[in-house]
Amino acid sequence: MGSGVRVAVAGMAGLLVAGAAGASIGLTRLSTDPYTNTSSQHRTEVEPDSFAFGSTIVAAFQVGRFFDGGSSNAGFATSTNGGSSWTNGFLPGTTKYATPAGPYDRVSDPAVAYDARHDVWLVSTLAITESGGVRGVAVITSRSTDGGLSWQNPVVTATGTSPDKNWIVCDNTATSPFYGHCYTEWDDNGVGNRIEMNTSTDGGLTWGSSRTTANNGTGLGGQPLVRPNGTVVVPIASASVSAIQLFTSSDGGASWSATQTIATVTDHNVAGSLRTEPLPSAEIDKKGRIFVFWQDCRFRSGCSSNDIVYLKVSPAGAVSAVKRVPIDRTTTTVDHFTPGIAVDPSTSGSTTRLALTYYFFPVANCGSSCQLHVGFTSSSNSGGSWTVPTDVAGPMAPTWLANTNQGRMYGDYVSTSYVGGSARPAIVVANAPSGSVFDEAAYSSTAGLLAAGGTIPTGNEEPVPGARSDHPPPPAPLAIH
């Protein structure tokens, strides 16, 4: 069992980027792609996820992105002091490029969880083979028993016809009847994006058999969450990414309910040849209320650009109306997409604290002149009002991002986590390439982002007349690893 390459990143030591790509806040670079295989694009890191527990935050991301799916390996960055300093490295035993080498050709879709009962950090990834075409062959899980500082070779969580878009969560409520259960959601693209769930009760060492929903539901991009009573709720996009669904388990993952649609999706097609879909970003508060965010144009006349919108699901299952985050007026040209939401797990009710990181174009129909930015806003009253947005990074040209067969890529998702009472984003920032070599990497903020400045009240909660979708569902099940 190996631990991967580890490098300590102490505070500002060489990786502090004040104004990286024009950022208006300080950013810390978490990692740099070290691989040199000629088959993938280098100095690229994409698709970060993060999770925080106590003063520890762990981020994971793809490293060395391939054009047609996956990456040379998955990297990690761990802070045990709330983000003041970081240790980074790369997962062992995954791909043929890892140290030690693993059995797979590529990995993708990293997602992070922590199991408090077993004191184990977990990174779930999608293992990919190049034999017979690029496709997922397994969902695998890497484990750390020393606080996320070193990692063991992965174990197989599940196999399928063509697994895709995995996500992981653990039940960390000590009074829950299923305390210490961990759940991995994925979809099998080879059978129409059928939703599958696997459960572990021993800290991710072993995983039970794959289970479908009661209606053999299909979907994409699910993010399982666990309520304090042990009920698991999984918000997920439909297979066509035209609706938001959810399904549940109240018996520790032994069975899963049928999927139900809780909202439709009306999506503006993002410019700049960017790879972006209206996949949900979901989090849960202290009492089990769930917040689901996605990109949507329903509030804009003619579906001219996307807002970040959200709904709430109460502990009893009631679903709220869809609201927009009032980052700017609906008459602006700004296009907002790819939200990464954090909910402060110590808060609930009317004082629930929310932190939102997102990407945006100042001008939606920007053609060849698109300028990509990362924005941040927060709420201290459960979305009743939001802070004036902060420009976290940008401008970036889309051509500075890794190229894929579905567009230029920073990730199908990004992440925000609360640690030490403030929010830490895990984002991808790019600078201009040097010749054919990219400069695209995972970053976090140098200091925790707090609610600051004036606030904007939530408004425009009903769709405007004439809103429409210009993003039709794909003709076949979508695989987006």
C-alpha cells in the first residue's frame, strides 16, 4: 500500500497567487500536475471536490486531463488547520501513471467524504479503461487513516456495464441508527444511466452489492446527503438533464425509493465552447433541510442567460418553489453557471449560512471574446438575502482550459466547504498557456471567505413570461466522465 507523493504547502510558500488571472482576492494554488505522458494534456487540473470536518478540509481533483475522458491520476490537497497550510500529493495504486502504479488507464470524477465513526477520509473516483474504447469500468475508493495526509491503494466499490458520475457521503451523526454507513451513488451509462447505490459499514474497506431505485430510475450527477435521523436523500439530475429528481433510503441503504421529479430545468446554452451542464450541487443543514442549486434561465426573458437557482427540501419532504440567487438583475447580460454550494453544518432554520461559488461570463453571447470569471456570494439567513458578489478569479480565456470532446473544461462541478466558520472554495483557475503547455490548476482562497459588504434581497421568484429552454435533452444517454 502506498501513500503517494506528498508536498507540504505552507501558507504562502510559492503558491500564493494574489490576483491570479486577475483575481481580486488572494488565492492559494493547491497542486501542480507532475505527469508527462504524451497522451493527455499537462499542467491541467480540473473538477475539484472538497469536504470539511472539524479543522480539516480535503480537496481532490483530476490531474492531466485526457481529451476523451478522465485523467492521468487524481490529486489531493489536505489542510488540518482550516486552510492556513496544505499538504498535497497524488493517489497511489489508481492508474498506470500513479506511484505505485495501479491497474487502470485513467481516473475521473473525484468526490470526497469523511467517516467520523471509523475516522477515515475517503476519495471516490471513476476507474477508466482504454481497451475497447474509453469507458468507465469501476467505481473505486481510496482511504486515508491519518487525517487525509496519506492514502492507501483503492478498493473496488462497484462495477457495471459503464459506470459514470460517482459521488460519496457518510452518516456522521452519532445518534443515527446508521452512524458509520457510507453511501456511493453512480449511474451506469451502459444501461441508460440507471442509478446505482452501494453501501459500506466498515469505513470503505468493503462495499455491499449495487442496488437500484424502486423504479429502476435513471439519472446523472447525484449528490447523496444524510439527515440526522439516518435517512439518505439523493438529489440528482434526470438522465436528459432536463429535471431535478430525488430519491431516499430510510433503512441504511438496504433499499431505495423510486425517483420523483421536484423541479424542471430550463438551461441556457453557455458560450465559449465550455463544457457545462445544469447538474445539481446539494448540501444539508444541521436539522436535515436540503438545499439544491443549479444553473437555470427561467427568470430571464427569452432564456437569454442563466442564473444560479435553488430550492429547499424540508426534513418532512416538502419542496419549496424555485428561487434565484440575486447576483445581479435579470436584465443584465451576465451568464452564471456551475454552482458549488456550501451549507454551514452548525446552522439551521432562518439563520442557515450558505456560501456559493460559481463561474460566469459578464456577457452571455460573447462569441470568440468570452472572459471567464469565478464569483462568490453568501447568505446568513437561509437565502433571504445575499452579499454583494465577490470576483474570486478571472478574467480567463476559455482556450486556457483543457480541451475535451464536450468542450473546454474546468470541471463538471466545483466545490465550497465551511471550515472554521468561514467558506473555502475549491476551484480551477487558469493562466495563459506557455506554448502548448497549460497553466490550469486547483486553487483555494488564501483566507476563508465570510459574509461581507451589503446584501441583496432575494426576488424574482417566479419565472418571467417567455422563458424557454435552448438546451434540448441529448438524443442518447449522456456519459460525462
